[in-house]
Amino acid sequence: MNITFEELRAIKHKLPTGSVRRIAEELNINEQTVRNYFGANKFADGDIADKHIQPGPHGGIVHLQDTSILEAAQRILAETKKSELQEEES
């Protein structure tokens, strides 16, 4: 899957507090690996994420080999949006 680096970072910034830990626990991986997936580069404490960045506009194009972290983040964002809509209706 291809996504711009800016889009990937925007998803990370929209996640509610505690989401990195939740994703790491759900996927049984290190929290720093999740952070590295979203653009951090601290590999001493986490694995290198399965991604490749090509230079280009909007921070470049990120080719994601494994989308499980992204899918977990998108699921959390959908849950958050659903919860917010339910609160507005109440």
C-alpha cells in the first residue's frame, strides 16, 4: 500500500492518547515499533517498520509492506468518531 508521509503522520496525530500502547498490545509488538511505523526513527528500542519511503511531495511516498498497524489505527479512529457521534446525539 502507498500513502504519503504527511497522511501517515496525520493519522498518528489524530489518534487518542494511549493508542500507540493499544496497537502494540493488540499486535503483540513493541510500542517503539508502532512509533517507528508512523515516522519515528528510534530503532534501538523498537524494530524497523516494514516500510520504504521514496522522496516526493508531501514528505514522500511511503510504501507499507504490512498494513496491520495502519488498519489498527484506522479502526481506533473509527471507534473514536462513532463514540463522539453518539455523545452528540445524547
